[in-house]
Amino acid sequence: MSQGIDPRTAEPVGDPIPDHTADEVNACVDRAAEVAGWLAATSNSTRAAMLRAVASAIRDNETDLVALADAETALGEQRLVGELARTAAQLDLFAGVIEEGAFCEATIDHADPAAVPPHGDLRRMLVPLGPVAVFAASNFPFAFSVLGGDTASALAAGCPVVVKAHPSHPGLSNRVAKVAREALAQAGAPTDLLQVVHGYEAGRILVTHPAITAVGFTGSVKGGRALFDLASGRDDPIPFYGELGSINPVVITQAALAQRSDQIAAGLVGSFTLGTGQFCTKPGLIFAPDDQAFAEAVAEKAQAVDLGPMLDARIHSAYQEGVEALCKVPGVAPVLTPEAASGPGYHARPAVLTVSAKDFRANARALTEECFGPVTVIVSYQDTAELTGALSEIAGSLTGTIHAEPGDPAAAEVLDVLRKRAGRIIFNGWPTGVAVTWSQHHGGPWPATTSVLHTSVGATAIRRWLRPVTYQDAPDELLPQELQEANPLGIPRRVDGVLQPGSPQR
């Protein structure tokens, strides 16, 4: 049973929602499989129109959706209005991606008897995998939930989606699905292209159902690893695209701290307390020159921040336990210890901890585990050699950030280390806030993600739900339009090694 809870008061929101039984989950997947052929066969323009119809529908229902989202998450109207707009924009982005057509990577090599070795006519493109499962996240009830980037990119690729709803916003999940399914029906598409299931066991059933061809997941390392192992242990292993834990290191050079210490302190506090520290890109480890005044400035600014409640009771208790565990690590000293928040609900206070680079290296395993919430650890270093040594202990992250000055001698060395450990590198900024663009990459080495090649945000997220097929000496009339000689869709293609821009027919 899933029950919406107002994090401000810990009081129930709406009626409880029953978990789906095994039979009900299996029936959902079976229905998704039934409509998979229809979706895969639709034209790019039809799928684009379908995505835009869903985007328009959630915009039209903004007031009701935001109110329900706020009741179940306490994230606030301003934040949720922006997030809903981002969610609609993601759908529009992928509509444009499939209309442009390059996503299918159409590639043609005409027969060449003089080649070494000689070959016949070869034509390759990406095709949809089939029904996929998506696990909604707690911290973005729109952008990483029922209609989040995983769902948008999968539908664009031509894959029906069964979403495992997050229990922290169950009512919103059902309401968003209803709006989307009505929009699909009005656009002439089967409503079973998008379905939602509830319950812990429903997730396990989804991952192991033989008709599910891939999984998208955003959540904890523990939960993600368990599902990853299920996906890999199937008789027919399937891709599991998991976004798990990320510590998001930030490096501040000596020169940067000397020039703009107060500015950096303010930016750090704004970033690690944003959304009560419940962002996957929250900066959790800050490598800064040994300067107690800087640490105290961070603590002073953080203490003045008025935080909203955390998303649910489990996340709230995990944060409190996580900070307590960090404080017990040898060498860790709290500069700002989180006070016990008074009143009902899941309110929390920020924490700022410090540790020397030497002690960090000695206890790196404990200090590089993500603590979800408004806490950051400042690792103080004496010189560049000590800094790079400490950085070598970091596992994979979604982001790495460098604060440096022009001509800074430490910048290149730090960049070389972070490039090996992060999927996105930020200069003189902060990692919170992920733009939805063609060039975005939201992924990284383990444990940030389970598949370092792929992103969950940005246009190339569509690549996760596609697989390549090559046709050899196939009759032109039997080829997909993307590969026919006349290029009737006008899409970009690589022909005999030469990239042809094309002119998409919309």
C-alpha cells in the first residue's frame, strides 16, 4: 500500500493506493508488449506529435498537478512550476530529436567488390528495443518520474513504458499518468503505451518479466544494485541503466580561494542546501586549501538557510544517521552540526564537516559514500600533491567541479584527475541544475551510473532504448524508409563514409 504523506506535517494526503499484484503487473507488461509493434511502426512525425500532445496536456493541467505535487513532496509551488515546465520541455525536445532523424544513425555502404575485403550493400540503423521499465525517483516528482526523461526518451525511441511509481508521491503519479493517457488517446495512440504500477514487489516483477527489454532507474546504490543484479541474472540479461550514488567533488585552488573566498562560500551553500540537499548533483566533497576561516564562513552561511522538509520519513532518518556516521569517522570535525528540527514533519538542518586530506585518504571508503541531504564535507589540503593524492581516492561521480583562476597552474592537473572520474566537469560554477540539451551528459563511472556510456538527461538519452540492425543486400522496397536509397524522410545519413545533412520532412 502506498500512502501520500505531507512532509511538512507527516499527515496523509489522499487515499491509500493498493500495491499491484503480480498478475496485475504481468498484465500491464503484456499490454505494453501488445502495443509495441504499433509504436515501433509509427512514423517519426506521428511519435513527435504524440509527445507534444502529452507536453501540452501537462501544461494545461499545471495548477492541479503542482498543487498535488506540493501536497505530497512539500517542494513548493515555485520549484514545482519550474520542474513541470522542464518536464514538458523534455517531451518537446525529444519530439524534435526524432523529427530531425539523426538519432537512428542511418548508415549506408554501397556494394564495393574492390574493397578489402569486398562487401555487398550494407545498411545499418538503430531500432527500438521493445517495452521498457522505468523506476521513478523521489526528488523530482515530474522531471524524473512518470513523465520524466526516461519515459520521454523511451517513447521517442518507440518503446512502450511501464513506470514503477515512487511511493513518496503515489497520488501524483496516478494523476500524471491519467493526464498523459488521455492525451495519448486524443492523439490517436494506444493508452497502454504508458502505464503505472505501485509496490516494492512490482519493481522486481517488472525487471524479471521476459517482455521487458531494458530498465531505467534513479535511486540508491543498494536498491539499484539489487535490481541491476536481477536484470543481469535473467536467462536473457537486459540493459539496466541505473543512476545511483554520486559525491560530486568540488576542487577549489589556492588562487581561487585567495581571490573570491566569500563568493565561493556563498555559492557552495546555495548548491549543497538546494532542495534540502536532495539533488543527485549535490556537492558532497569540497577539496579546499587548509583555511579554517573559509570553513567557518560556509557554516555561518549554511546556518542562516531556511530549509524545507525532506521528502519522506525514510530519507529523513537516513540523513540523520548518515551525518552521525560521518561525524564518527576518525579526523572528521563538525563546523556546523545539524540541530534537531522542532515540530511535525521531516524537517532537517544543514551540516558542514571538515577533515584533513591525510585523514580523508585513510578513511576514504566511509567519506565517499553519498549522504543524501544538506551536508557537505570540506577536505583541507596543503599543496597540489596532497590534493591530487586525495582526489585519487574518489570513485565515479556525475559531476566534478573546479574553481580556479586564469592561468592557474593547478587547474590542468586537477582537470586530468576529475575527467577520469566524472561525466560532467564544471568550471567556476556549481553542479546543481542540469540543462536539458543536445550536449548534456548526466552519467559517470560507477557508482554514479551502471552504464558509463550513456546519459539519462539530454538528447542522446534516447540511445539507451535502441539497438543496431544491419541489412545486407536487402531489396529497397523492404528496407525501412530511413535506409531506402531515395531517403524519403530526408534525415541525416552517412553514405559511403560521407556525412549527408539531409532535410527532414516534418
